[in-house]
Amino acid sequence: MACERYRDALTELAAGAEASADASAHLASCEACRAELASVRQALAAVDDELAQLRVAEPSPDLAARIRSAVAESSSAAPAWRLGWGMALAAASVVVAVAFVASRGPRPQPPASVADRAPAREAPLATPAPERFVSETAGSQPVASERHASSPSSRVRARGPEVLVPAGEAEALGRLAASLRRRSVTPDSLLVADLAAPLAELEVREIRPLEIAPLDPARDSGAE
Amino acid sequence: MLLDEAMSAGWAGAVSLDPALEREFEQRLSDSSTLAFRVALGVLRRREDAEDVAQEAFLRAHRSFASIRDRERFRAWLVRTAFRLALDRMRGERRRTRREDRVALETPAHADSAEDDAARLELRGRVAAAVSELPEKLRIVTVLAAIEEHDLASVARLLDLPEGTVKSRLHRARKLLAERLRWLVSDTGTR
């Protein structure tokens, strides 16, 4: 039991520390602890012997030459290596940029009326289609029904031309369209006096097609 | 190989350092390649592996040479890098296989390995295992102290540590080794 008290002291002692007076006195009187200290010291001596081989270990004579060769090979390969990584990074950057733009850009939407994307205060209003749109809308999109083009069913069907009107003018324009449809208001009645005056004579101008002169090799070579 | 020979062999022309740095690197290679090899050998215990690690350490040193050209700085960097590379290699190898035959430090051909009996080989194996199980900070101090012939000031410079720290770590390492090996000698050496 007394020896157990000095166990750590023996280890310290074997590792190179100085023994306390108490431990020295115990060692002087305990043969078992002296034997244990000797065996621990022997074990550490084995460690020292083992590690001492590192002190004299020499690499192969050609190690330096091998390193030079590897350095040269690595250095000559470095530009291609760096170029490869550079291109990979550039490609990755492009992909990231495209993904970023795509994520922030307008998302593809189902066919929806332009009015759906208009500010809430701007009511969508269908107007009689100009002639060039008549064939697309005739017989399928009564003007009256297009005022409700924001309903799901009409949103799918609404492919005709629509207009966006400034805020506050939608109702007035709607009433005008309804009056025109009921023929209670005629276009002439809407004209003010000044506009009823004859328009100025229009000047007729001839628009000629653009002429593209072919290249003249002889002239080009002479200019050089 | 001298620098002039290397240049004539096309080696110096292929590297990207300027000539002055190239000469310095050649000098470091000449005076420190054995150090890198020994540090790696202290971890890996196989000459072939240690040489591979030394080569890799110098390859990395060459890439960063402009910032570590000072001799002391270079040697400290090289020691740390070789030690780290050796540890990485050993861990990777341990994952691949447990080599039970790698129990003792390989010795040069002229060593007296023929005289080793089974008990001594076992002792060396256990000693090597005990060293390899030391915490990294204690292990590198132990290996370097052996390489530098227990010149603690030199070890301190290589590790960029105060000498007192090196001394303390070395003592802790030896105490741990003593605890682990305390029954070893009576079990093997005295049979």
C-alpha cells in the first residue's frame, strides 16, 4: 500500500524529475520500488535507443535529385493546372450568375392578362380591338365580359388586346366604351370644335427602299 | 547535383522562381532534406514512405518559397509540414489496412537486425507503438529531441516555441511513455 503512494513519483523520477526526500527515503528502503524504477528506466532507454536511430538515418542518395525532378515537373505543369482550375472557376461563376439572374427575373407565368400584372388601382379594361386584332377576338371576347378578365376562367381565355389605363381614368373610359356600344354617344358628339376643323394637308412623300451597294473588292484593295 | 548541373540538365529552367530564389531553394534542399526525411521517418517508420513525404514537403515548400526563404523559418515550416504530411499518410494507411508487421523502425542494411530476437523485436514494436500513441504535440517534441540530440534550444527554434515549453512537453511525453511501458521490460526483456 505504501508503494502505491510512490507510483507517480517513480514515473516522474524515471522521466527525469528529481526525487523528493520522501520518495528517496522510500526507495532506499523498498527493493520492489527500486526494481520497478529500474524497469521503467529500462523501458525509456529502449525508447531512446529506438528514437536514436532517427539521428543517424540517412535518406537514399537520390532523394534530392528526385525532389528536384518532382519540383521541375510540378512547376512546368502548374500553368496548365492553374488554367484548368481558372476555367472551371469561370464556368462555375457563369452558372451561378445565370442561376442568380433566373431566380430574380420574371418567372414564367401561365397565360394571364396584362391587367393581372398591373397595379391594383389600375383596372384592366378591354377596348374594342383594332382591326388587326379583330380576327383574334371576334366572336369570342365580348367587350363587356372582358371587364371581368381577371376571373380564372377568363384569364385563361383572355388573349385579346387589352389596355392599361392610368389610375382614375379606368371608370371614365369604361363608361365611354359602354356608351359607344349602346350608341348613346357617337364619335362626332365627342369632337370639340377645333378638332372638327379641316386638318392640314398632308404632304405625300415617297419612301424609297434602302439601297445597299455591293462591296467593290477592286476599290477596297486600292484604298489600302 | 549542383545548381549549375541542374540548370544544364534543364531543371532550373523549368521552375518558376527567379534565379536568386532558385539558388536559395537549392541551398535549403541540400541542408534540410535529411531533416524532413527523419521527421517523417519518426512518424511513419518506413524509409520509402518517409522519402515520399519529404518530397511532398519540398514540393509544397517550393510553391511557398518566397514567403519562407529565411533559413530558420524554412526549417521550421518544413518540420511542421513533414510531420503533418506523415501523420496524414499514416492515418490514411491505417484506414486502409492494419499492418502488424510494421512494428519497428526500419534500420539500414548494415544494422544488427540479425541479432534481434523475438523478445527484442516485440519490445521495439511496443516502444514504437507507445511513441505513436503520444498526443501530437508531445510526439513531435519527442521525435525532434531525438533527431536534434536533445538540444532543446534547437527543438524550440524548429517548433517556434519557448524552450521551457519544449522541456515541459518532453517531460510529459517521457512520463506518459514511462506509464505505458512500465511493465513492458519485465514482460519482454527479462524473459
